[in-house]
Amino acid sequence: MPKVGMVSLGCPKNLVDSEVMLGILARHGYEVTPRADEAEVIVVNTCSFIESAKQESIDAILAMAEHKKTGSARRLVVAGCLAERYRREILEEIPEVDFVIGTNELEHVLEACQSTGQRRTPDHPFDPYLYTEFTPRLLATPPYSAYLKIAEGCDHPCAFCVIPQMRGRFRSRPPESILREARHLAARGVRELTLVGQDTTSYGADLGLRDGLANLLRELGRIPELVWVRFLYCYPNRLTDELIAAVAETPKVAKYFDIPLQHASAPVLRRMKRGSNGGQFLRMVEKIRRMVPAVTLRTTMIVGFPGETEDDFCALLDFVSAAQFDHLGVFTYSNEEHSASYHLPDPVPAAIARRRQRRLLAAQRRISRRRLRQKVGQRCPVLVEGPAEQTPWLLRGRLESQAPEIDGQVLIHDYAGAEPRVGEFRWAAITGSADYDLLARLEAEVYAEPANRQPAAEEREGTAGLRLVNIEPVELTRSVGAQP
């Protein structure tokens, strides 16, 4: 049985693609290993959204290529966004790469791993790809948590972004497909479900559905086994009152909005081809907080966009101070050669962009510290995730207000009664806070039990005879050099 190793880079949407490729390979007899030196085939699923992601992907490809010299690897496959953008360059400049498949060619991963001819990329036409509930998928997340991709591609014209060129036009999965996959995931033990897509708030528009995401959230909230349902990546001008109401009124939907605003200065937003301004954004934030008490708000910003003046940046600082976001990420502008902003005048020097990034992050650190301090003394449900990485004598967990992998964590220093199990939801008293993390003492009362039920074989088979969603959870190499 051949062994395959996977390096998955980039966002959760890319991770779902990696899980799909692993599912296809496992379905055809491949054994998955997290050790690159043991793998006979290595697949690198790349990201190329910004320059640093491109460099990380190239470094990963070159590092994995070394295993063709020193390890068991006989074949190296490059997939994903970098392959979509730079297929010819990869094939010409990295001869160790045996096959390249783009973002719409995931179903050809078996061909990529087995092909022995001279061809190094699919040579047949392909349609824009979007997996279904019948696609085999090997989950790489913890057994209690999973991502579910509800749409692919993007139709927005943001000047800095090349995603539409890599992923194609926006397209939604039918709601029945999503609900079937969600029910199957829940039956397999998933208790936290995170919906992802380039723009989840546009979900269903291409299918003629009105309030598609709002209605989908309400339906997902009826699945008995699920405890938390969240969605990421709201486009601000698609955030409707009906969607906000669905979050407010559906108990299992996390009171959490991730709204990448990118900036607050009207001139910068206009050059970004996004429009709006900080004043409109503040009114949106106020409406959300009015309709959803105790809501958590996350956003991301870009500093150093061409033409950004010191006044523009100060407007952004003032906006962040007024909005008081719970979580905020800051990127420096990356000048991507295929983006609409590539040839814009008045570039901002990299040193100034980095300085602005540090200033904005420092401002957010003070906001985060102050907001987390207000949680001390509160009683909240906590999802227990196991030993803390840096302090293994503590347990780590997350609140509903902390999305997987991108927000802070709860460090558990004490617990009542039996030691909690991984995947268990327990009530906790918040006892302390830091810049981004919280301290807590677990109480004896369980909020939701961890799952341990495995569905019967007939539940795992779809009407077409294909295995639904996943085969078994696996540990997936998420970055270069990661070991089990």
C-alpha cells in the first residue's frame, strides 16, 4: 500500500481541498503518513494569496523535493493556488516536481500521483470545481471540529486580490448537499462546524436563493448533535438584517462575525474597489451589537496600500479605536503582479507599511487586553482541546468567541471533579486575562458531552455507493518540518 504525505498551507478553505485530495487517495488504497521521510508520494497544497504565502509555498516545495534524494519519496505533486498561478514556472524551474494540478483539478490527484508518462499536468478541459457531500474527504481537524466549504470562487472586484483569477466565479453548493454533509459530520462526532468560502455572505445568490446563508444557518441549528456553528469571511455590503437576526435567534450559531473590512479611509477603500467608509462601518458595527447582545467581532485590515497617506492611516487608527473589535488582524499590502492594484501610483515604502502595521497592532493589543479583562468573573462554556502547547501542565480550550486557529485561547489551570476529556464542553469561571488569552477554572457541570459514537456502515454510504465526507481523522502536516 503506497504511503502519501501531505503539506497543507494557507487558509481553512485550502485545508478542505487537502482533505478532499487525501480522501480520494485513501479511497484508492493510499496510506496517509504525517512523516515526509516515510512518504512515497508527497503532495504540497500551496497558497499564493500574498508574497509571504508564495515564498512559504516555494520553500515547502523545495524542502519536500529533498526527500526524493534522502527519503522514500519517488513522486512530488504540487497542487493549489500557486500551481494555478504559476504552473509553467513550477514545471520549468523545479524539475523535481512530477505533476502539477490547479485549484479546479483536485479530482485529478490520483492521476497526478500515479502517472508515469511524460505528461506533468492534466491535458483535458475541466469545469470549475466544487466538491459535494459524496466526495470522499479525510478530516485533518480534531474529531470534534470540522470545516465545511459552502461555496467557491468570488465575484468581487477588490483591486488587491487575485482570488477570482485562481478560484473562478462565485458558485454555491446546493443547501441539500451542505445539510447532508453537516448531518454526516455530526453523526461522526463533530460538535463544532465552521462554514467557509471566499464570501460566505453571498451564499445562494447564484442559485436564486433569497437570504441563503441566513436560512442555511437556521437549518444547521436544528441538527441535534451540533453545539457550535460559525461562519467566516463576511463581505460587509452583503451583511443583511436577516442574517444578523438568524445569528441572534439561532442558539447554536456562534454570536461571532468575521468581517474583513480592509480599511476605513474612504479614499483608500475607493482605490481598493471596495467602497464605503469608516462611518458606515461604525453604523454597521453598532447595529450588530444592538441586534446580537454579547457578540464577538473580528476583522482584518491592510496597511500600506498604494496612495495610503498618513492621514488615511490615522483615520484607520481612529476607526479601530472607535469600533473596539474583539479580534483584529493586520497585513501589509502585497503587490501581486496579476492584481488590479499592481500598477497603481504612489507606492508606500515597505518600512512605512511595517511601522503602520506595528502601530495598529499595538492599538489593538490595548483594546483586546481591556475587553478580555471585562470577561474575568464571567461563567462561560469552554471547549476543551487538550494540553497547552507552551505550558503542557495547563489545559487549553476555546470560548464560542474564539474561532479555531485564528483567535486566542483559554488556559485552564484548575478543574473540578473528573479531568475533562478532549472535545468536551464544560462550564468554566474566567479567572484571569492577558493580551489575547484567558485563564479559567472548569466547573463540574458539563455543557455538552464529547462525541464517541461511530455511525453504522450503512450510514456512511451515499446513494451513489460513495463514502460520505471522511474515512478516518488523520494528522496532517500543516507546515514544513511538522512532525507527529
